[in-house]
Amino acid sequence: MKYDLRNIEYQHDYIYKVFFEDGSFGDVDFAKVIDSVKPCQILMNLDLFKQAYIHPELKTLTWADDLDYDPIILYYKANNIPFPASWGEIQ
């Protein structure tokens, strides 16, 4: 599936470069997500943030305690695709 992650590379601060099954890739900055989404605030600890991995079944970016990021939103952000208005506000 094109939204499945193939690889991730930590860049700096709260940014990961993410690579997808369809060959696309891009940088995603998680700073706003971490700041505004309460469950993600644990990732303010940069050492914990850097421990992301690709979940073996879900194929998306995952951290401790199975905290993950929606693969479709991740794909849109990495590829600079505008979110549909019907999705509402996306962090």
C-alpha cells in the first residue's frame, strides 16, 4: 500500500524524513503535533522522539507505548499534498 512506510531517518529537532512504499519521501516536522496534541507531548523528550520505529504490522511511524501517527496524514505531509477541507484541522 502506498501509505506504508519503507524507511525513516531522523533529521534534527522534531523532523523525520519518511520513505513510502510507492517511492515517495519527504520531511515531516512533528513540533506542532507534539505541542498541541496531548498524548504526543511525551515526545517533547527528544531522546524518546528519536526512538521512533516502523511498526511491523501497521507500517507507520511509532514510538514507545504504541504511540503512532496516522499513515495517511503522514503521507500527505511528507508529499506536501493539501488536506481535504472535510478532514477539518490537521496538526
